[in-house]
Amino acid sequence: MSDRAGSRLRGLKRRWRALRREAADKSHWAAERLLDKRICIGITGLSGAGKSTLISSLIYQLSHPDRAQLPGFAPALNGRLLGAELHPALDTGLPLFEYEKCLQALTAHPPRWPESTRDLSALELHVHLQGRRLGRDYHQTLVLEFRDYPGEWLMDLPLLHMSFTEWCRQQGSLLASSPRAEIAPELLQRLQALTPEDTADTRELDGLWQDYRQFLRDCRSVHKLSYLQPGRALLDAEEYGVMPLPGIGHRTAAELGALPEDCVYRVLEARYRDYVESVVAPFVESHFRHLDRQLVLVDLIGTLYAGEAALDDMRRAFGHIADTFRYGSNGLLRKLWRPRVDRLVFAATKVDQVLAADHDALRQLLGQQLQQSFTGARRRGLPLYCEAIAAVRCSNESARDGRRILVGHDMNGRYVGFENAEIFAHLPQEEGEWGHYAGGLPPQLRPPVGIGREGYLPHIRMDALLNLLLGDKV
């Protein structure tokens, strides 16, 4: 046999072995799905909710059952939880979530919060459990596939079901109302002055886009608004150029369709359509079609203390994403090809910023907002859950002058004590009642010192969250 023929044969054998391994992996994946031994969980969070910290805490608690404090999670309480191993997510093409980097930040001296994620990542956590059948012990493995994505991307999902004209009218209504109308009035006047049929000046539109991007960022960072589109403009520097045209008025679809290709309306419409088709749709197709369950993290405390407008906007965001998930139970074939979200969990984070006496009121408040937003989803049978948690507890309760206070270290390492304004289980109803929360946002605390030495991550109700996500599977 010639060297060339031998080389070709060796190449064929390598490809054959690779195909066999790939087939074996896919067969194993399919078997795990069918036998309920693999669950795909999407994890996202509205701005500032602490998603990286939450994922790191989940991994740590399940990986260290001897150190975890999970009395409310039955496998940990009765000794069935044996530990967990981190693996790259099979066949996703996504980067591995940087768990070690996040854990190093939390256990550093001084400790610090992990950096926020600005893109997709994934991981597999192989959770090892002990069972007993017919009087004999056996081991089983539950594969948790976590898919992590920014909450800002979630805000773009409603665009899939909206034309540019519909979006312009919706956004025009929002921009004309408080608080958006007061944030950047000059910019909004410039947008309003754009005439749909005028010939587009691309330099003018590009300049407006830069100002509109900054407007969105101010809406999020300063005013704690949630329903902001295009969502990716909050995280990257890409020149999407997607902004609404409030001056569209009551022009009909036929009138708009007859406008020339180089007019303002047609240029902005093309940018919008390109964003939806090239950015939003591929993300949904590649990501959401795998999900069995979805966890959404919410900084409800920060939103509540930001005031009524911020809470209204958060509720608006909930309402617009309610119809974007594929809900329902999963049959055998659907588990393989088109799984549906059969459990949607919302968690209010950072509850260590308020006294324990306020935790239940916070959970009730979150539940009320979800009930208003997800009425249609509940009618379709979607199990909807909410909880209030702290992925890493940074405060402890103490007493001062006979009153309960919280103590911890601020971001500069100073020891501080504070008392939060009482959180009520209902929203203010009368004029002026929102003043109860004005200026009362608790200070931002750093992670506690000594996490590495003590060997555990202190938390609040992570065991309850695990029950909501996995209780029926373990």
C-alpha cells in the first residue's frame, strides 16, 4: 500500500472513530433526556440581579454537600446528595461559565463580587445522588445543563412578534410618558422631529443612535427601568442603529409601504428588521428551543426603592415576555426535539439587604406583580413560582436602641449598620405613600470575609430555590 493510500485510510479511520464517539454522545444525551436524567435550565436576570453570583453559589452548594447549608433541600438533609462535578455543556458551542474565576473573586482578600456576564455561557453540572431500591443502595446522576444569558437580551424577545410600525407606536407612547419623557427631553424632541417620508441623512441618524443608546443606559442605571430595547445596546458597542420613530402618527401600512427606499422610515425599518432577523431570532432558535425550565432573577429591592415608575416598568417587562416562552408539559418525543418550559421561577435577589421580618412581604410583592403579568400563561397551565433569596449572604442582624438592624461591610470595607424602610406586602395605594421608600435604598455590601477559610458560602433560602428548580426530579 502506498504512503498516500495509507494516510487516506488512517484519516478515514480517525473520522469513523470521531463519528462513533459523536453518535455515542448523542445517544447518551437522548437517553438522559428520555429518562428524566438531564434537565436544561435557562438562567437570566434583570439588570443588577447578581446572576454570576447566583450561578456560582448554586454550583458550590451542590458540589460541597459536607459544607453546604441546605436544610430545606431533601437530598442534602437526608444525606442523598453526594456532590457534583462541573463539565462543559455537550454540543452547545458556548463558552464554559467561568465558575473558578467567580469563586476566586468571592474568596479573595478582600472579597469582591464577580464581574457581570455580558454574553452567553453554558455548563453541565453532574449531580451525584444516592438512592435505595429493594433494600440496596445505588447511585444516580442528574445532569443539570445551565444556559446563562443576559437579562437585557430577554427584553428583545417581544420584537419577534412586532412590526417596526407597531414597535414605534408602543415606544412612542412610552417616550411621551414619565419618567422617560423627563430623562432626555432634547433627544426625544429630535426623535419626534424626524419626518418618516424625508430622505434619510445617515450621519444624522447615526448621531441620534449614539444618543439614544446613552438614553437607554441612563434609563437602566439611573432610573432602574427594565423594559428597554434594543437590549443588546446596553451591553456592547455594536452599531445596531435601532431606534423608534415617534412621529409615525396614524399613517396606514399602505402609506408607509409606498414610501421610497431612502426615506427615514424605510431606513430605520430595515435596521429594525435586520436586528430582529440577524440577532434576536437566531438567539431564540439556538437557545430557547432547548429549555425545560427558566429561572429569572429580579432586583426587586432596588426597583422598589427606585419608586413607582420603576416598578411599573418592571411589571411591563414581565407582561411583554410572558408570551415569549414555549410553555407546556413535555412528552417523550418533545423532550428530544422541542422541549417546552414546564416551570418558570422568579427569584427576588439580595434579600440580605432587608430584615428577615420583611422577606415574606418581599416574596408576596413579587408574586403580586407576576399574577398581574402572567394571567394568560397561568391559564395555559404553566407552573409559575417565586422566591426571595440571597445567593451570598453579606449581612447579619443585630440590635441598636432596641431596634433590629443589619450589619456588614460596605464596598470600601467599612463596618456599617443600617435599618431598611419596612417593606409592606402591598404596594402604596394613596398619593404620597411612595415617599415611604424614597431615599431608603440600603447600602451595597461586599461579600463577607472568610468564605474560603470557613469553607461554605452563607446564603438565604438557596435550598428553597433548589426545591423549586429540582424538587420533583430528585
